[in-house]
Amino acid sequence: MKMIMAIVGKDDEMETSAQLVAKGYFVTKIATSGGFLKRKHVTLMIGTEDEKVDQAIAIIQKYAGERKTVKYTNLAAPSGPISPGMNYTVPINVEVGGSTIFVMNVERFEKM
């Protein structure tokens, strides 16, 4: 038996855990925060049989993996006679999401 601890972003947590539960995994969620930007995360704890670990990781990767998106940000233009204090919106490609996964051996498991 294995214990999977997956640290996923708060934005990805609901869909990821719903997909895991739909595939028969039991998921316990713990709210966490940390990292360089102190963003909110959720740690998913999943106890499963050895042969189901790869499937669980594939689900986590699909729904909480890194992906590229476009964010729009305002860029202030210098003031002048042609454009007095105008702001421009420019697209910036950014990577969002991502998860960290730990897989540990479970020495003993009891459900009461």
C-alpha cells in the first residue's frame, strides 16, 4: 500500500479531487500555504494500492499539472502630445498550476 501526498494549487483542487473520487480513490484534503509567493495550496492525501499509484498520478497531472495561459496586464505609456497618459493592455504568456507529489510506503493501514 502507498500514501500519495499531492500539493496542488487551490484553483485546481476541486476538479482534481472530484476526478480522483470518481475513479474510486479516497481523498483527504488539508489546506496549506507556502512557497516563494505564499500562495494557497491544498495537500491531497490518497491511500491506495501499489498498482493504482500511476493512475492517480496521471489524474493529478491532468487536472493540476503546469499549463500555459495568457494574462493581460496594463502597460502605462509615456505621456506626450500623441498619447497623453494612455494605458495599454498587453498579453503575457505565463505558466500556471503545477503540483508536487510524494509517494510513500504505508507500513500499516487500518480503517475502523
